[in-house]
Amino acid sequence: MDLEIIIRKPQGKARSTPILFVHGMSFAAWGFEEYFAPYFNAQGFETHSVSLRYHGGSGDNAKVRWVPISAYVKDIKQAIGQIGQPPILVGHSMGGLLSQIVARDQEVAALVTLASVPPAGFLPTILRLTRQHPLLMLKCNLTANLRPFLKNPDVTPDMFFAGGMPESEKMRFYDMLCDESFRAFLDMLFPRPGIGRHGKPVLVMGAQGDPAVSSGMVRATAKKHGVEAVIYPDAGHCLMLDKNWEKYAGHMLKWMEGNGF
């Protein structure tokens, strides 16, 4: 697969371990290229931001509807193969679950998840969203298309970009969202076996009051890996785009340095 992978060579004194950023549903490499990739690049890391197939510059988004989770996992493994060494894998939301699957299957240097879909699945969130937005969710299910929900200006900006982000920023990022795979959505509803402790450092981060991934779900992910979750009370679902993004990036940097990276 011809994937968009944005590579930034390290600035200043180079660190030995690269970072691979993996985006979530309806995003692409741009979600990390806005703030996180330049930040870590300036700290000496070589960074790679991948757009999964049919997202961003990785092909026609109109083809995305029936892509399974397993195909996205292959994309990440392809990106790691192109890097040529085990990276620090940083995944957001759906990308967090994908990163956990990859870390289960092959060697990575470390794993960081941001508001990740938990290994136990996404079903509790979908049931809650169905109660809150029954007509929207019914339309998605009847048409096998997530666009009615993911591109709804009255719902999506607050779901993804809560946390005090200015309205103009919410709408700027909202306009950049693309369609997502309905098949991948179905794949994420139920538990993923075998995810857990793999001997590499793991950092699990999330947001209190995140309307997409609850703090309980974040803690459940952390428990799977035998670590304590870091929950920020003032953050939104997209920590890497939040108004306090530098605070969260700084925590990640300190953690990475504490683990010898």
C-alpha cells in the first residue's frame, strides 16, 4: 500500500529511537503534524506520522467504508518496516487500539496510548451515544456509513474537541475530518484477545469527561498493561490538539527520557 508517511529528521542532538504516530478515526497524519511531531522533532526525535489507507494522502477516502481493522494493522507494520527499527509507537483513539495490537504481534521500543479505544472494545461508548443521539446512530447503522455522525457540525466538534478549545479551532479541525470505515467501527465493538503486558514501557493517557473514551475505559486499558493511567481533568478527546497540548507532550517527553529514550 502506498501510504502517506510524513518524516521529520531530528533537530539538534539526535536520539536513537524514532517515534511513529498513529491517528484515530476520521483523522490522518495531520492530527499529529499540527503540534506533536514538530515538538518531539525539536527534542531530537526522528518522527513518522502515518496516514492509514484511504485517509489523508494514502488513497481515495471514498474507498474506506469496508476496510477492516486488520488492514490498518498491516499499514502500521508496513510503516515500522520502512523505519527499519522498533519505534516508540504513539496511538490516538482507534490508533491506540491498533498500536496495542501491533505491540502484541511484534517488537516495539515503547507504547503510548492517548484516549485509546480499550482492548475490551468500544461497545459501552456506542450504547451511550445511541442513547444520546438515537436518530443519528440509527441513520449510520441503516446506511452502513459513519458520515452522518462524524461530519455533523452540531455533534462532532464537541465530541472530539472538547476541553476548552476555541470554537474557531474546533471547526478548523472538524473541517479536516474524513469518512471512516464502517467495518472498522464494527471490528472495534468487541474485545481483542491477547493484548497485555509485553515487557516494553507503556504510557496510557486520557481525559476526564472525554465523551468518546471515558476515564474508566482508559483505566481499563492501563490495567491490561499493568500500569497506572494518567487522566487529565481539563483535556478533550484529542490531547494532541488540545489547548494544553504542550503540557501532555511534555509529560510524554519526561516519561520517554525516564525510560532511556
